[in-house]
Amino acid sequence: MKPTKIILGLGLAISLLGCGAGKDKMKEEAKSDSISKDFISSSAAIENKKDTAHKFIRTADLKFKVKSVIKSTYNIEEITSRQGGFVTYTNLTSSIDKITPTAVSADSSLETTQYTVTNSITLRVPNIKLDTTLKEISKNIDYLGSAD
């Protein structure tokens, strides 16, 4: 037999045995580290105080339509604050979509303007509060999807 096949076989056997022992150790640690038997989280981000070197960063990008952009903006800002976060960027704008003149008499007309109000907001909330924040913000949504 060639020496490379023997070394490869030994390496494979050692790694398989090593992985099996690690699984048992991980199961024991998971049992001892459980937060509580009654605690069930739907969040993928549960605070882990043991790992201080890494931070979970999750993002969400939503586009939706609301009945009142200004009221929803204030509501979203209040929700963010309540969840321990803050607003890093907001850009409230209106754009004219269509102007329709209507003749009222020989020398006057009525001009109807259709416009769209939009706001682009960037929020920062603690990682473990992202799901709750999104659920609360969703109460403002009339139509979820492309806001275009």
C-alpha cells in the first residue's frame, strides 16, 4: 500500500472519531446551557453571553405602502425607541405624479395634482429585538411588496 493512502486513511479515521466525541460534548453543553425549560424563542438570535468576540448582525429590507406616511413614520420611530434602538437615516419626500387641469369656466380652470409621499428610513435595533420590532412595524402596513 502507498504511504499516502495510509496517512489519508488514518487522518479520516481520526477526524471521524474526533467528530463523534465532539457531538456528545456539544449535546451535554447545550443541555447545561439551556436558558429555561419554559422559554421558547421564535427568534434566531438569542443572546449568548459566552461569545464576546462575535456579534450577530441581521438586516431586513422592507418596502410597503401605508395610508399615512407621516403617521406611520412617527409610529415607526416610536416603536424603534421603545425597542432600545434609534433612527440613523430618514428621507421624507413627495413627488408629483400627475397634474390634471379641468376647465371650470371660460377664464378659469381647476388644477388637480396627484402626488406620492415616500420615506426611506434606516433603523438600528438590538439584534434580539429585530423580530419584535418588525412585528410591531407590520401593523402599519397596507400593502407589503414593491412600493413602486
